Amino acid sequence: EEDPEACQVEIRREDAQVHLEEKKTETGEEDEENIVTMRTKLWILKKDDDASTASWKVAGLGELRLNKCFDDGKELFRIIVRGAGAAGVVLNSRVFEGMKPESADAKKVRFTAVTNEGGIAVHMAQVKEEAQARQLLSELKKACEASAGKNEN
């Protein structure tokens, strides 16, 4: 039999430590002004397999942000939902006149947005409080009105 103590190796603490360099994380939102931030469950209306019907599917759970930025002097808005954990970006769409935001119920706001695949789909943001839904609807409507007549898509 082999002596277990003969296999032991002495490791110093300083040899086992990993030194990591801190890096600044960039989100692409650094030059944007945040209008609304809230936690949301984002739904997307998807066609079913038979393509004759559609149903709501959960797109992700995370932080919704409505941001304002300026491009060539034009005021533009976008809506972003970053998924919790490693989910990544669930939605990243410019706000446009035809989004048609509306109340789906007391805690849900429905709107049309550009999908990550480049198509257009109906989305629904579900929030925890009725006041959040009212705020999101109000600010999204204002952003749509401010985007009227601008071709940012």
C-alpha cells in the first residue's frame, strides 16, 4: 500500500490565489438617459406550431429600462429588457410611433416591438405593482409621441 502522506504537496496560500484585473462592463447605455427602470416578466405573442393560432410565451424575467438618447441631434428612445442571471438581452428595440402601448390589465402593458431576430411582435410587460404599469404605459406613450415622424428603424 502507498503511504498517503508521501503524496502530500505543500501549497502556500499566496501560490493558490488568483489575481483578477477589474474590467469596466459596458452595456451600450452609457450615453443614454434612463426614464424608467423596473423588474418585469416579459411575454411575447408567438404563433403556435400550426401557425393558425398564437399564444403568449415567457420571453424572460429581468430589468426593463426605457432610455432616451440623442443621435445627430434627434431625440430617440429604446426599450431594453436584460434577463436575470446569464439570460442576456431579452429585448432591445427602438421606440417607434406604431408601438401602440396599451394597458392589458392593471399590472400588464402590451406593445409592439422589434424582436432580437429583427421581426416585429407583440410583447407584454408584467410588473409587480399597478403604479409601475401606469408609469410604464405613460412614459412609453410619451416616447412614442416624441418618436412620431422619425424613421429610426
